[in-house]
Amino acid sequence: MVPKEIKNLENLDRQYIWHPFTQMQDWQKEEPLIIERGEGNYLYDIHGKKYLDGVSSLWVTVHGHRKKEIDEAIKKQIDQISHSTLLGLSNVPAVQLAEKLIGIAPPGLKKVFYSDNGSTAVEIALKMAFQCSRKTRFLTFHHAYHGDTIGSVSVGGIDLFHQIYKPLLFDSIKANFENAADLIRQHHNELAAVIIEPVIQGAAGMLLQPPGFLKKLRQACDDHHVLLIFDEVATGFGRTGKMFACEHEGVSPDLMCVAKGITGGYLPLAATLTTLPVFEAFCGEYHEFKTFFHGHTYTGNPLACAAALANLKIFEEEQTIEKLQPKITHLTQGLARFQDMDYIKEVRQSGLMVGIELKSEKIRLGHQVILQARKQGVILRPLGNVIVLMPPLSITHDEIDFLIDVTFEAIQTVLKT
Ligand SMILES: *Cc1c(COP(=O)(O)O)cnc(C)c1O
């Protein structure tokens, strides 16, 4: 791209785009980094500069960018049809994908309700749990993140993002790992469901749950007839080293939300998976009005479903999960360097999800670290003062080394000053 075109794009960005989760006053002062293309685990900006995609383009990319099989599946689907509705009709890739999803899902999940992003997948789970149980309250966890729509914010627990909307939200019961079972026992008569990000709370800054916790939670829910919702939006599709994080504990939910990695990071698609008992609570004569009156316009979009089908096929053919284990071990070994670094409070990891928490509480330090890493050719996005590493599953050992080296040096450079 010639310099004049670059300047023009940068100016147009500042003039027209309101970026998500971004203080736009700061954005206006910084040079926007505009991505032009991707290839494998790398992004290229409009200057032609190459960056390792250290956070999978916000936790979505699975097998890398421009993955041949997914590119081709989408192109092939375009030649058939790009969109048709699931309201009153069905479409070929949506049907095929539903079968595949149930095939890989934790035992007991039998039905697929499509939507188009993680927040809606959660909204749907909440509405289903309410309508099926006729109970109105939800138990959630401190520091939980379930998306940005009003219902999913109502079950969120991150003050920085959620506090301001409090007047708009329904009230949920906030638990921690110690008191969750007690709270379920106390409140089971009013609890429609418990919702949790299994194994690791992502947006909270990669907070890990004690081993065995999900089993106890499942038991408490069963004992008191409360539904259990797993939000696997971030953890699903191999990110923690298993296809779904709850497999680490051999626990199945009643409803499961998936999104982010479902299309390999190509197109917006989400699904809420349910058990037969949940589904059957909605079945009856039409005049009983048990229908689930909910549906988004692009529900089950054929292009997105075709991408997801190709994504899952690659998992099978390339044995992605099986080949992940040595990469996870290699990453763990690389992270050992951070453990005894002066500036680090804690390093947390589950599979390819990593949070490196800086000791200093100084505001926007994480942001400075990622700007420094960017200079060295790595794209990261922090959560406050937690540096997040979440590379695509297709990352190689050499690229893990590069990611670790650049992150280490960026932290050193910023914090020693
Ligand atoms: C990202 C995320 C969501 C929200 O997904 P969107 O597609 O951004 O709406 C929900 N839950 C979890 C655990 C997430 O990480």
C-alpha cells in the first residue's frame, strides 16, 4: 500500500470507527494498527509488517489464518447459498454441523440451538433455564465474564466492565469456590441455573479453579435440581488441551455455550447445546405456548456453518488435540522463566490459555507491555495488568519460543523503567 493510502485509512479510522472496549480519546492519539491480511499464525499490517498473532485475534483463530480447507469450504458454500433462515426452514451445513457438534460434545448434550456470538449463546441458555425451570434467579461467580449484552452482563462479575450497568441488570447471586455449594443449597428454590466458565475464567485474567471443583458443583446442582450451564465460549475447541474444558473433570452440563473457536476464527457463529430433558420442557401442543420464542436473523448461517464443519474436520484429520500436548508442555517450560522474575506476581496456564500477572498496580502497564511487544513483532492484548498469551492451536515450538522471548523482553523493558 502506498504511503498516501495508508495515511488516508488511518485518518478514516480515527474519523469514523468507535472501537470496542477502547478509550477513544487515547486511541485518537495513537497510531492505529490496521491489519491487511493474515497467513498461518501471522498478521500483516498495511505497511507490510509481520506480527505473530499471540492472542488468536481475540481468542478465535484455531488452525491459523488462510487455512486452505476452511477458505475452500466457504468459497464452495458461496457457490451454493450464503444465507437462508432457520426460522421455518433448514439448511444443509447447519444440519451437518449440528450432528458433528453433538458428536464431540460432552455426554448428555443432544440438541443444538444456533446464534451468532458468545453473548447471545449465554442469553439463550439463561432464557431456556428460566423457561424450563420457572425459577428466576442465577448463581454466578465473582470475576465471571459471559458477554456484553444485558442478560450476560447480569451474570457477569467483573466490576470494571459491569458495575456501571447495575441499574439495568437483574440481580444474580455471586459465589466463590468455597461457598458455591452452600449457596445452591440455600437458594435452590429460586435458582434456575448455575453458570460458570469451566476450569478457567478467561476475561477475569485467566483465573484457575481448584481441581475437582466442577464435580462438586455438578453434585450440588443434581442434589438440588438446579440446572448447570457451562460457558465454553473461550475454552472450547481445544484451547485448554481438550476439545472442551469440562472434559478435564469428566463433568457434563445441562446447557453449554460455544462460540469463539467454533468456525476456526473465520465467521461469527455460536451455539447453545442442551440435554433432552431441557429440550423436552419446551415441547407440547402449540396452544400451550411452550415454544422457545427466540431467534436471531442470522441463526445457523450457512457460510459460518460451512466454516465450522471444515474447522472440525481439520481437528479430525490433523489430530489437532493429540498434537497439542507437546506444544502445551513446551509453553509451560518456556513460562518457567517468568516465575522468578521480579516483576511477576503469578503465571497461570491451562493448555494454550496463559495469564502473566504483573506485580505493579500502575495503571495501563499491561498496555505499555503489549505496545513494546508489538514493536518486536508480536500482537497481544492485555486484561488490565495481566498479559494474556493465547496463540492459535497451530503455533509451532519455534513460534512459542519467539512469543515467550518477546513477551519476556517487553515486560523487562517496560517494568525496569
Ligand atoms: C468472549 C466470551 C463471551 C462473549 O462472546 P462474544 O462473542 O464476544 O459475545 C462469553 N463468554 C466467555 C467465557 C467469553 O470469553
